[in-house]
Amino acid sequence: MFSEETYIRRRTELKKLVKSGIIFLFGNNESPANYPANSYYPFRQDSCFLYYFGLHRDGLVGVIDIDNDNDILIGNDIDIEDIVWFGEVESVSNMASQVGISTTFPLKELKSICNKALDSHRKIHFLPPYRHDTQIFIMDLLGIHPNQQRESASIELINAVVKMRSTKEQQEIVAIEAACEVGYLMHTTAMKLTRPGRTERYVGGQVDGIANSHAQKVSFPTIFTQHGEIMHGGPSDNLLESGRLALCDSGCELNDYCSDNTRTFPVSGKFTQRQLDIYRIVESCHDYAIEVAKPGVRWYDVHMDVCRMMTDKLKDIGLMKGDTEEAVQAGAHAMFMPHGLGHMMGMDVHDMEGLGQQYVGFDDETQPSTQFGTNCLRMGRRLEENFVMTDEPGIYFIPALIDDWRAKGHCKEWINFDLLETYKDFGGIRIEDDILITKDGCRFLGANRIPYHPEDIEKYMESN
């Protein structure tokens, strides 16, 4: 939680951007895991509510009355039975005062506030909901069916929130750097523990334990797998095998801000030459993005330049062929990298993705692609100072995709399917880091660098 002044300033700026009407920002409720009293833990507040109200308790709604310049916190005080089970909780009025709000009402008053606004023909702004209980709440308040709520959400509010949250304040950067330090511990722990005979689940569980011990939680379910070709492959009970690659994609959430890194390293501690050949390509693409990312550069262009570089280098080892530009325009590179170069990061690991990626990562100049692979680029617009991005190129050998494209003859002009067939047992390689766009370039976030150059990985694993 930041200072009272932070939240007053943010709400004031939001009012200026949205200009008129009344804004409802819904906090989250507890979410049952398998029965009402057994909730997912720890509780996670809605990020936009946190950004403007900074409060972590469940069952709250923030109301920002632009026309009357009044901020209101809605929520019920807990009763004695709750105190017996959960301990003392501050009153709603006390919580409100911590973030510069003097007006509070119990939850039952929200319907009356809503009806008065509707009767006065005032615009009610809300963001696209992503939880079913919030959707039901909005339906009760506004009569909008859940399947129509994303379309009914306020574009003015979405654009205002994206504008504000995209550019990180210095105190937010400090928070992300702290999360990255825990991320360093998570990834170096994975490297230390990875050895033949241990299970993926054991190593992945220890990585989660670091996040739970040093932060609030993981920022997304940890990916730790020898099947790196599976984009979101969770840890299994499979034994780690010498000669295989382990891919660890994980991060933590600390003080409401995230980290997100990926490292790929040999289970035995030593890369084979074939693994090294592919790894060096990913490493070069990763480092190229760091070199060119700066304010004014379109992230879409960086992504496409990485795809060209990857294609050229895959041609050098015989996996691709033909004209590079034609191959990239046809999407042939997506056989090997069927995702985007990176995404925004902040309070959400895919920052603000729930608001609609067309608003967060794109604009009138740069629109999302519909082409396979490039359609998974979550951010394409021009970079600005104090944006936080992930840089995460990868190369994957996905047997089902290889079989599908080969059977269809898709992109056969640019892919050497005979040689590609011999890589079906390879897995995948991804390198991911969090970067801050600075005044004239970018820099890594976090004081400690997780080893990623092959020689540094081998040296670290040998010494630990």
C-alpha cells in the first residue's frame, strides 16, 4: 500500500481523463476452492481497485463520482462471528481514511446510488468483469446480462486506466524490482535442485515455496517441465532425465507487483552441442531486443525483427530455407515461435490483459494480427518511458504442429521438414527477462541477474 496522497492523486487524474459520469470499481470477493468456507488463499484483490483504492479486504466497491467530485468506499463492516474466525478487521470508514476518502456506505446503498445515477441519465462507467460473482452483481445493479457486459464496459474508463497504469511510477518500479529479487531466488533454486532422478513436481514445488516464503504468492502457476515445447506445461511426476532440457517459467507477486522470468537449462548441467546451437539463437534474439528497445520504437517491429533474425539463424543450421522476408510474411517462423516477443507487466503478470488486449497493447497505428503465432503478440504499440515489458523469445519443437503442417504442406517452401522431424524429442527453449523502458533505451529489472548465457548457466549449476 502506498501513501494516501498516491491514491488521491490517481483518482483525481482518473476523473480528468474520464471527464463525466460515475465510476464503479468492483473489488473482489473471496473465491471458494471447493466449498464456501474453503477459499483460495491468499486473497487477491482486483488490480484496478487496488491501483485507485489500495485496500486488500474482500467485499468492497469503489465509487468515483466525477460530476460531484466525490469518492466513496462501499462495504460492510464485519460482525463478531467473523472476528472469532479471522480476528479484528478495520472498519470500512477507517480503511477509507487511509486512502483519502471521507464518505462510506454499506453495500446495500450501492443500488440506491446506482438508481439515482440512472434516473439522472448519468453515464455509469465500469470495467469488463472477469469473475462470475461480479457479473451477477452488475446484472443486479444495471440489468445488463453477463454475456453483454464486456461490450457494455466503458471505453473511456478502459482507455484512462490503460493510460495511467501503462506508465509506471517510481514507487511501482521499486516494487517490481523487489519482486524480481524474489524471482532471482526462485530461478536459482530451480537450477540448484535440478538433477537427474528428481521429479518436475519436486523442483516446481520448491520454486513455489520460495514465492510463498519471500513474497505474497506466485504471479502465475509455475511452469517447470522437460517438455518446454508445451507453452504452459505444469510440473508433472516425471523424473528429470540426463540429456534433457528443463524449462522454468515462474515469478512472484510482492506488494501487489509481479516478476516473470524464464530460464532453460540442461538437467545434467551441461548443454549438448545440438541444444547449444538452438540456445544460441534464442540468446541472440533475447539480447537483440534489449539492444533496440527504447521510447518511440514499436514493439511490433522489434518482434518482427526478432522473427527475421530467428529465421536467418535457423536457415544457417538447415531447419529453414528460402527467402527470409517471404518466410516471415507467410508466418513460417511461427512453427518455431508461436507466440509474441513479450507483454506488459506490473500489478498483473500480463498487465491489464483483462481490460482487452486491443486497448492495452495496440492502438490506431498498430492493430493485432490474425496470423497464427503473431496473433499471440500481446503488445505491439510504441514503447514509452517507464513501460515495463517482458523480453521472451523462444524456439519450440512441437510434434503435433510439425505433423499438422507437414501433412498440409503448409510453409514447405521455407521449412526443412525432413531435418525438423529429427528434433521432435528436443523440447523447447525460452529466455525471459523483465525490462524497464528508460529515457533512451531499456534496462533489466532486479539487482541480481539470473544466469542465462550458456557458460554462466553451466558454471552456476556446477558450483551448486
